Amino acid sequence: MNKTEAKERIRKLREQIAKYRYEYHVLDRLSISEAALDSLKHELYKLEQEHPELITKDSPTQRVAGKALEGFKKVTHRIPMLSIEDVFSREEADEWLVRIQKLEPRSHFDFFAEIKMDGLAVSLVYEDGQFVEGSTRGDGRVGEDVTQNLRTIEAIPLSLRKPVRGRIEIRGEVYMTKSQLKKLNASLKKRGESELANPRNAAAGSIRQLDANLVAERGLSFYGYALIADLGTSTHAEAHRMLAELGIPQNPLNRHCKSLDEVEKFHAEIYKKRDKLDYWCDGIVVNVNDDRLFERLGVVGKTPRAMIAWKFPAEQATTIVRDIQVNVGRTGVLTPVAVMDPVLVQGTTVTHASLHNEDEIRRLGLKIGDTVIIEKAGDIIPKVIQVLPKFRSGKEKEFHMPKKCPMCGSPVERKHGEVAVMCTNRGCFAQQLAHLLHLVYAFDMRGLGEKIAEQLIQKGLVHEPADIFKLEPGDFLQLEGFAEVSANKLHKEIQAHTEIGLGRFINGLGIRHVGEETAEDLAAAFGSIEKLRQATLDELLAIDGIGQVVAESIVEHFKDHKYTKELDHLLEVVRVKHATKPKKGPLTGTSWVITGTLDSLSREEAKTRIKSLGGEVGESVSKNTTYLVVGAEPGSKYDKAKKLGVEILDEKQFLKKLS
């Protein structure tokens, strides 16, 4: 991006961030997610670091968000309540440390890390140990006097435990616990009043009530994190100990860290347990521990150099769509894929996202060059969920689906009543490759990836899935990167899968609209591939969970001469084990879903263990799910399970059930 482009992008970012910040801090509503807003702010910060000559005094990076509400007396903060620079990775944290070490090359750096509470920042002023004034952060310099409201919070002492002469200021976060929100919403619902959306909004909205009696009913909490006074402390850790002596509550998870490695471990630890905490938090705040060093490092813009907010991986982020490519799948369906500027979402860098079909692109109103919000569906699949048209420069381009297959040049067609555009050439290389890889993954073969599959097809060694089981070790020696040992190893792996369960086999056939879960349902219903291929439409529709579209797709697949011929050839080299009725056991009658990564066993092993004890395993959470097993970094299934009241088990509880 050249300077002219950067200047225009910065202008757009400032304009839109100002709009969203006004929504968030003044109107108490936000038309995009907080994660998406953080992503836009982070992009602006990075661009301004690259082009410091473009920084202006009115940039969102140079002032703290917010505006005092009408109805409260204004309070001017003697020392501004500054904003904090966000970082999202260890690399960015390392860059921060390098910057401040250059300013203080002879200094020793250790850190105090605090939980970044998701509530409302406030300032408490005590005179001779008595609470005399409480205010919101506001715009960082001028806040709102909410003294009466803060006096209703039991966690805030009206008198300090230790007598202190003169004026001291304590800063911290007002928040609402998840359990309190649940209790409060139950009460509001009973009274026929509107429920509160989330703990952050509940805390912010409560403090801004003009009736202190109403605030008292809300049951808010408070944690202190900063002491503005000279009480003989020399480090941030000592200040926290002093806060405790004064009777100010603070988060017990806060920790002194000797190095950035320890900070990273702390960040990972809190991220892993965040969903089990009874409050919202979105990261940790990392402070240079030495107070004098902190002061010497000073302020850049409106941000102290000596502290950062190390955010947790965002579920949403913003980026720019640079191109839309079209992939061809195993059934010939053309799928548009967004090619984007790299962006970190849920801890991984994302550069591509499926757009599904042309209708979805039209629904989104997406053009090439647009700024978009993306999220990870179920923590795995990146998805474009919203276009931000206000960022358009006029250079964006409309996307049109190709009239010919991008792989083989054959005409494409869109069947009546369907959204999918399909290649009409069933011998298309892209379809062959995708069809072969689908079977490989369904059979759980290790070591046969896309590059090897491409070479096998290009060299004429494989024309259909059955051919891979006929390969000899010598065939692999014709491929790039193979020696005798690796050739023998892959041949052995393939031959180990010549006997396969019926569910996996059905999934591997690549029938349109039939995935892993449906394949297992079909296996249980028919017991053998012979019975399934003869099944009528009515017999298929009689199976729970199989609708008209899926049933018609199965019937059509087994009537197709090309696919039936491939199936016959596959059955000559693969022995399919007939499905047996589910075993009865201690888990009979229960339905399980697994999300996240388990430490002691793989997801497939976990599924096998559940089934061996009579339980059923599904891919999505519903009201019929009995248990959700949660590993590290669970996704949206966790939230859905909580909403539906499904019992949630961690790995230790899960293993106990299995035993």
C-alpha cells in the first residue's frame, strides 16, 4: 500500500471508528461486534505506525473513547484515564518489548499481568480514607459523576480499612457476574421487563442509571487495578498488595511475571479457562512492574508505552477481499472463495473464506476490494458475515460466476431450483481430485495428501478411487519426493484400509448432501451397502433426519451409471463390514457432541469410545444432545449448549463417564 492509498484508508478507518465508538460509548449499542471494532482500531494503529507523519490529534488512536452523558455532573480527571495499545499475538508482544527496551537499554524488565475485565472503567476518590467521589472514564479527561450509583456496590468500601491522610485515587472495573445476570434476567422476565443482553452492557447500563435504587438492585461487582497516590510503593505488584490492605478487592488471578515467557503462559492459561470464569474477560493487561521505569517510558499519543492489552484471539475480525477465486468440488459444484489480506482470527491467520455460492455473494452485497467482517464458524471454517460499504473507494469490482469451468473449460449449468453452479464435465480433473481426496479423508488414510493425489492422477496411475488400492510400492517411486521407505510406508497405510466400516464407506462415496453423520444414519438403517443402493425414495424418507433433497440425491447417485460402475470396482478391492445394531451399554440412550481439542485422546478415539458404550455421537448441538464434551479452545457449540441447557463436561469429567 503506497502513501496515497494509506492516507485514504486511514481517513476511512478514522471516520468509521468514530461512528462505531459513538454507538458503543454514548448510545450503548453497536452495529458491529466489539471484536470487529477492535480489528479496525488495530489496523489503524498499525497503518499509523508505518506512516507516523499521517497521525493527527483527532485520530481515534490519540484519544480515549467516550463522551459524558447528559444528566450527570461532569468530572475532570486530574490524571487522564488513558487508553491501552492492543496486541493479539506473541510476535506483537515481542515487538512492544523490543521498542521499550531500546528506550531503556540498561533497565531490567519484569511485569505484572492482570485480567482484562469486560465491564466499565471507573475512578474512586477517597479523602482521609472516606469515599467522596466516583466517576466514569468518559473521554479520558472528563467523565460522569456517578458517586451515588457506585456507593450502592458492596465491593467498593465507603471507608478504607487503613487510615490514609489526604486524597488518593483508585481505578478499577465495575462488572456484573454471569450468574448475577442470569438471576437478574429471570427477575426481569418475571416482571415482564426486557432482559439485559450481556454482562458488559448490564454493568455499563446500570452505572448510567439516574436512579441509585435501581442500580442497587442490579448486584454489581468491582475490582481495583490502579492506585494513584504516593503510599511508598515502588512496583505495580506492591500497589496491588497496598490495595488489598486498604480493603479494595482485586482479581485473585492477577500475577507477577518475571519474563514475557511467563506472561505468555499466563495468557494461555486464562484463555483456556475463560469460559469457566463467572465474568467476561477479553484478554490480559501487561504492565511494566517497576513504577519509575513505567514513568520514564512515558506516553505515546494517548497510550502509556509501559503497558499493553494482550487480547484473546478474536472470533471476528475485519480484512479486505482482494480477489474471488472459484474452486471445483468433488460433485462438480463451483464454489467462490474470497482471497483476503491475512488476518488473525481465533489464534490462526486466515487468508481465504468460502462464499458458498453466487446467491450468498449477492445477499452480502460483496464486491472485490470490499472491507468485510469475518468469523470462524465453529472455530474452524472462516466465513464472511458482513460487508462494510462505507469503506469503499470506488475502485471495487462486481463478481460474476464464470460461464465455463475454470479447470477444464467445459460449460457450467445451474439446475432449476438450486443455488449451485456445476461443471458439466464429469471427467474434469478438479472433480477427480476432490472425489479421490474425499474418499481418502473419509477412510482416515494418513500420508496421502493433495500433492500426491494430483501426481497420481496426472501420471495416469489413478482414474477412480478403486485404483489407489491397486497401487504397488514401485508406483510411488515415480512420484516426486518418494524413496523406497516412504513408498512402502504409504502402500502399507493404504492396504490397512481395505477393510472398512459401512458408515465410513458410505461417507467416502461422495454422495451429494451426504456427510459423516448422515452416512452413519444410513449405515444403521440399512446395515449393508447392497441394501442401501437398492433403497427407494420412501424408504429413505422414513429415516429420521433425512429429507426430500438428501433422499433424492441418494437415489440419483445409485442410478448413475458412472458412479455405480465406480462402486462395483471399489467393492472388488475393499471389504465393507456390515453395520451391526448399536451396542447396549451404560451410555445407551445418550447423545454426545465433542468440541475443542482433547489432551488424552483424539476426537475419533473419543467417538469410538462413546459408541462402544452404546452412546450416539452427533456433529451439532441440539435440544436432543445429552452431553457436550469441551476440550481446549471450544467454539460456538459451547455457547449453543449453554443456551439450550445441555450438560457440559470437561475432559476429566468425560473420562470419568467413560470409566
